[in-house]
Amino acid sequence: MKGLHKLRWRQLAVLLSVCLLQAPALLYADGYRHADEPIGTVRQVYDGRLYPDIQVNTFRNIDRLFPTRTVRRGPTASPLRQHAMSMDDFAFETGGKRYDLYDVLSLNRVSGLLIIQDGAIRFEKYLLGNDETTRWMSMSVVKSMTGVLVGAAIQDGLIESIDDPIVRYLSRFAGTAYDGVTIRQLLMMASGVAWDETYTDPASDRRRMLEAQIEQHPDAILDLMASLPRAAEPGTRWNYSTGETHIVGALVQAATGRPVADYLSEKLWAPLGMDSDATWWLDSPGGLEVASSGLSATLRDYARFGLFLLNDGVIGDQRVLPEGWMEQASRPKVIGREEIDYGYLLWPLHSRSYAAIGIFGQFVFVDPDRKLVVAMWSAQPKPGGREGVDEYAFLEALSSYFDK
């Protein structure tokens, strides 16, 4: 009898150990498969002090760093046609060296690359443990989405003009350095308000903004922005400011009367037929979306956003953006008698191409002349200046390659 009891206990122990080993898989069988991975902290992300495996885990689980709001997809996903091709013959030169696609993927720690031409997928590759269901951080790529929502609000008649002063919609900035700044100047990063964007300097304005976000007090980031001094007259100086995009998000919320994530869902996420819901960081529980960063979505859905831009802001027969908006948004601007390679929260590149760009190597690239869209994720070790191969040279080489 004792031997039988021992056998039963041993069988129970084995069964329990199997269940424990399989628990994560069972728990997330109907959910997100990366959800139980160990991650770092947001300060470690911006300091560039994460080991490669933990960094990758963190980049695909940023919804665990802050409260988020869901950007809902529609009832039906829009299929993407397949027309795959081999890129083994792709190569280019930059900086006196020759690179192929394998070099770029390896040296730049690319974790996902999707290339679409003429509406069909030509190349799709996931690396570092990612797949088509993985959600990855946008960083400043979402700035460009926020800018698009301003255009949508103008098209909807919720914002009268891009040249309206922002205090018309955000009275809290009356009497601050932003009093007299227009929406256009805000989108061009030409407010004239002082800002230090240094990601890795704990004393910079960018890190002060991060600390305000970590505090999770309602409107703490907007309070920080309202306290900044003026450094130049509005429209006379370009200065890249992540904080200003948060003001753009507040503008969208004020003009539309709804959460920014809900407006993004209504205007883009649902009608574009995105594969998955996205998540978006909030400045406090139930608060304002962090419009400058913190959206997390699948690679194909980032590419669908690129297709929306390529299609001049039209979905089906519905014009979402004002006619001519994308031409203006994607072109360099003259600020203080100097031509600046920046549009409305978009980066003009070679020829008529442009991109939404985020630190650590995130890109949504659009080349209208080749009907080309490239969505790329990366996990570079530092917020800036650590890419192995010049990304702009790589994107220009892709344009040439697909111009055959």
C-alpha cells in the first residue's frame, strides 16, 4: 500500500511539474505570446543600459511599462497581397564599404523588416524572436501618426486652420512661451521654445519629461511644457522637441473631444483594416496619450500606416486628410531663412521620399515614386548614433533596387 501511495505521489508530482512548465503557454494560448518575458525599466531603455535579450523583450512589451489605452482595430483585417522575391543580389556602398542585406540585418540589430511595393509584400523577415503577431514599440514613429491626426481633424472641420494659434484650443498655454505659437509651427518643431532633447542626460528636458511621465500625475508633462522659457520668436528657429508632440496630442484631444487613441482608431486603425489592436502609453491612469512615443503595434500594421501615407491620406473612396496635406507634410521647410529637412512631424529623405523615424532604429519609410513602403524594427543599443550601417543610405539603396 505504501509503495502504491509513493507511486501515486510521484505521478502527481510529475503531472504538477509538467503543468507548471506549461503554465505560461497555457495562460497565453489565447493572448500575447511574449507577455511573460522578463523586461527592463523605462530609465534603462533611455539610458541604453539593457542587455540585448532583455532589451528585445522590453521593446515588444512596452505596454507593461505604463498604463495604456487600446487603439481598436476594425472587425475585418485588410489582406496584403504576396509577391515575394529573393533579395540575395541586393548590395550597396556607403562610407567606402560594401554591404548586403545580411549585413544590415545583423549589424543594425534589425528585428523585423517588411517591404511592400505596388501594394504587395516583396520581402518580410522577423528576427530576434519576433513574428507577425509581435507588437513592437514605435518611439517617435508615433509622432507622425499624431501629426496625421491633426490633418484628419482639419478635414473633419474640428480644427479650422493649421495656422490657428494653439491657445485657441488649449487655453492653459495662454501667457506661456507657447502663447502666439501656431499649429503649423508646432508641427514643424519651430515654436521657438527652449528644449534639450538629449536622451541620455538625466538633466535634459527630454529626461525631465520622462520623469514626469513616470510620476503618472495628470497633466504633469503639460505642466512641464508650460514652464519652459522662450528661446526665439515663433517660426524663426528649428529645434527638435519630443515634448511638443505631447502638446499636439493634447490639441487633438481638445479639438475632437475624445481620447487620441479613439480618434486614431476611428480615422485609421479600423478603416485601414489593421491586423491587431495597438496600445498607447498614457501620462496617467485614464489620462492623455503620450503622443510622442509609446504606441506598440505589429509590423504589418506599421506598414499599413505607410500605405495610408503613400495613398495621400485616402482610404477607399474616403479622404481622411485634406488634399495636398501629404505633399506639405513630407517636404522640407524654410525656418529662419534656412531649409530644414523636416516637415509636419515627418522626415524628408532622398528625392520625394520621407519617413517616420524612431530612436533605436524604428522606421516607416515611403517612396511615392517607386510606390514603396518599408517598415523596419531594430534594437540598437543606444537611443542615437549606434547603428552599424547608415540607415538613410540603406533606404536610398532600397529605392534604387526597386526602381528596376
